[in-house]
Amino acid sequence: MFTGRVVALIGVTLAAGVATWVFSPIKFQADMGILLTFMFLWNMVGALILMPALAHFLLKPAPVGEGEGERPGVDENQ
């Protein structure tokens, strides 16, 4: 739960900082301010909602009882 709050705080902070570029007299920088604000917020939403949902459906937990006593990354046959 705490990690989600940190991701949201960082996403909003980055978006707010870049959103100030909208007031720039340089047209390209103002356009990039709009684009990057949108992208920071969209990536934050993806990290908070889409990634856990994808992990739930794509990553299957290992069955209980398999692999007991084995150490990951260690080859006992050497």
C-alpha cells in the first residue's frame, strides 16, 4: 500500500513540474509540457492499475510443495 502512495506522489510531482512548461513563450516547450504531463500521469496510472492486473493474470504462483529445499541459482550437480 505504501509503495502505491509513493508512485502516485512522484507521478503527480513530476507532472506538476512539467505542467508549468505550458506557460512558456516557446511553442515547442509549451507543447512538450502538455505532452509530458499527460504521459507522466498516464504512466503513473499504468503502474498503479495495469501492472498489478497484468501480474495477476500472467504470473502464476508455484504450486505448494514443489521446490522445497532447493536454493535458486545454485546447481547442486557441480
